[in-house]
Amino acid sequence: MQLVSLSQRAREFAAAAKAPSTLRAYQADWQDFWEWCEGHGAAALPASPGTIALYLTDRAATLKVSSLTRRLTTINRAHRAAGQPSPATMQNAVVSEVWKGIKRTKGTAQRGKKPLLTPDVRRMVAELPQDLRGLRDRALLLAGFAGGFRRSELAALRVEDLETSPEGLIVRLGKSKTDQEGQGRRVALPYGSDAATCPVRALRGWLEQGDIRAGAVFRAIDRYGVISDQGLHADSVAFLVKRSAGRAGLDTLEYAGHSLRAGLATQAAMNGASELAIMKQTGHRSLATVRKYIREGTLFRDNAAAKLGL
């Protein structure tokens, strides 16, 4: 095979190493940096450490620390790809000092959406309408919570991915955010102790009433009650979670699709589940990420203030 062809294939493999959403984010970040440099009469490639420091200072007024971190990563990658030394590393004193000041001023704590805990999910399920939409939403909420699924995993779930077991259901997941190689994993959904909030019974009830025998599990339903052949979009999953939270009297601004996944990890930690058990259910590969939920879920367990006798 010719070197030109090999080079092209190498670029294709390199692009495939990142999820499409990640690549789009990098492209948008680089476009922003490039346009900022043009508007300020500075070179973007190669850029100087002083330019990076000024860019960070300017963008710190509107961006979170996490977004600025990704901008630094993007600038680093662009310079390495061009065979240039990166000006956006902490080895450059001017960049390092500005970056430390930004983090100290803005803080680095991530303020994500609140996790939905078991009492919240019970309230949401209890307020759902007694129709096809209610059946679908009940199955989605309970399966999403018990499985610790991402909204993209719920949207992509197919009937063919469900395997019956004496203890419940086994869900076979394909490629996901932390499984870009597509090896997949199996997630167990056990029977619930309460029929009203059992994820297995809810899923089977929805599939039976919707006469869904193959294809997407969760689908749109029009105003006439006709079920679509197509699966829900991941954004629709987030909308349904918010809508159900609102029906239950919860603040819709505080919850989103991720609240189901975060809720499983937090509630399981509160109930004494181990880190390994939580990671096995959610598919998290980062112990640091899971420990954020565990810390939140165990704030009042073995708490020193509880020993004060107040």
C-alpha cells in the first residue's frame, strides 16, 4: 500500500479514536481560539504563551473552568498535530500563573444536575398518567434509574438487547461513551420488591401494551396514541425526565437525563453498595468520578457531627 494511502488511513483511524461529539467540540474550540486571535492581531498557530494567557483571561469572564480546560487541550492538540511545541502547557510560567488564578477565582467544583433518589423516582412514577405515554415513561424512568444508564443508552435500547433471566432482565449494551471500541457490556435489572416501581415489570408492561416485539424499546407517541417505529432521541429522554420531575413537584431546572444515572450511584452508596458494585452497574471506568457520587451519598453516614449529642 502506498505511503499516501497509509497516511490517509492513519488520519481516519486517529479521527475515529474520538467520539463524534468530542471531535465537534474540539473543532468549535479551535474555531473560537482562531477567531479570537484574528480579532486581536495575534498568531494562532504557532501561538505564544502570552497569547494563551490573554485568551484564557478574556474567556474566563464567560466560560467555566471545565470549558477552559478543554480549550487548553484543543490548543495543545492542534500544535502537536502541526509539529509545533505547545504554548498551552503549565510548563510556561505565564500560562501556569494565569491558570492558577482563574481556578482560584472561579473554583473548580462542577455543579451538575441533582441526582434523583428512590423517593423522588417513586413520586415521579406515581404522578404519571394512566395511558400509553405513562406506561412508556414509567418504564423509562425505572429502567434508567435501576440500570444507571446514560440517556444515549436508553435511547438506543432495542428489544433484541433484552434477555430474560429468572432474577429479572439482562440488558446488553453496545458502544457507549466509555466503550468506544464497542465491546459492549451486560447490565442486570433485578425484580423490584414493589410491583409499582419494579423496572422489569414496567419494561415488560410497556412492550406488551405497545405491541413492540422488535426494534427500539422507547419510542415517540403522537397525540392520537400512535407509537412511532423510530426510537427516541437522547434529548427526548432528558425532556421526559424533566417533565416527570415537574409533575411530581420537583424543580425541573435541577434535574435532567443524567439525574437517573447519578441517582443510582448516589442512592446505592447511601444504601451501602460498594464502589465496585456501583461501577459494575453504571459502567464507569473512573473511580474518581464514581467517588463524587459516593461522597454525596455518604455525607450523613458515620458523620462526626452526629456524635456531638446536639
